[in-house]
Amino acid sequence: MQCSYSETTPSKFAQAKTSTLAAVDLSKKGSVDQPISNLIELVNNLDDYFTTSSCSGRTIIVANSLAHGSRKKGCKWLYVTHGDSVFTDVIECLREEPLPESATLKFEPFIMHVQCLSLESARQLLQIAVSCGYRNSGISLGKSGKIILAVRSTAGLEVPLVVDSRLLVSEQYIERLVGMANEKMSSNLMQISKFQGKLDEFAKEQR
């Protein structure tokens, strides 16, 4: 079975870029994460690209619990930071009573989705991303001609802390996890800086 595919036209791409960037302020946060604001601006200033979503990287503690009288599980963020985690803040959120049914500490690295004008432009950006260590990046093709490049790495961390409303680990262990998450965040930000530098060189070549 063959899949039909045709690239979008430059005029349709330009229209999509204009409408997407105009709607940025309608997002949940209403703004781009500060650590990648210059990077996002750099990408969006290139004719053949625009960002559709992004996250600079974050450490979160996500809780899941069954609301009283409900059959649906609810998801709540107990803690979130786009910078270094603070151990005392993490512990404080886990001391609240009652504990949720489950809670997991996660470090999620930088991710960015970019719509590209053509396959060739997508391949160029993919090559830059991979050279900077984003080896989990890839290109997806839509039947409408939409070409999306996902820039991402595998440097995540996910550790359960609470199961059946019981804290499974010691505070000493949580302190070590916070240290690991901060080490990953530091590496994440350095990798973003490297990627931005390579993109800046690429942008200058396009002028």
C-alpha cells in the first residue's frame, strides 16, 4: 500500500506560519520558555521554518488520584520548574496530606516541533539537530503536505515516588534524585546553547 504525499506550496506555508505565530499568545502559558526564547525567535526568522510547540526542559512531580465519587483519574502537577529543582520545595509538596494515589518525579528534556517548507529544509535542520546530540529527532509527513520536524533527545528521567498513597523512598534518596535532575537540566541547557550556535551559523549562510 502506497501513501500519497505532496509538499505544501510556499504561499500556503506562509499563511500557516503567519496564523500559527499570531496564535502563540493563546497557548496555556501565553509565552515561550525563557531559556529558549532566543532560539525560538531564531527559528521563526528563517523563511522555511516556524515552531509549532516547544518546551525548554522541566522537572515535574505529577500526581494521579481518583476524585471522590468519580470514575476518572485526575492528573495534577505538584511541582514544576524549568530551572534547577530545590530539594526543600520538592519535599514540602510530598508532605501534604493526604498523599495522592501515585506520584512520579520526571525530568523532561528540551523538545521543539518545527513545521518545514520542504523535505530538503527539514533534512537540513534534522542534520543540525543530530549533530548537536538530539539523536531522537525525526521528520513526520502529513497527507496535506505538512512536514514536522521534532527535535528531541533521550535524556529523560522518570522515577515513581508514591504508590497506593505511600511514599516509597527516603528523603535522602529524593535529594539524590533532585541532584540527578539538576545535572540533567544543566546538560540540557548546554545542549540548547550548542544547538542555538549551530542554528545561528546556518541562518547566516541563508542570508
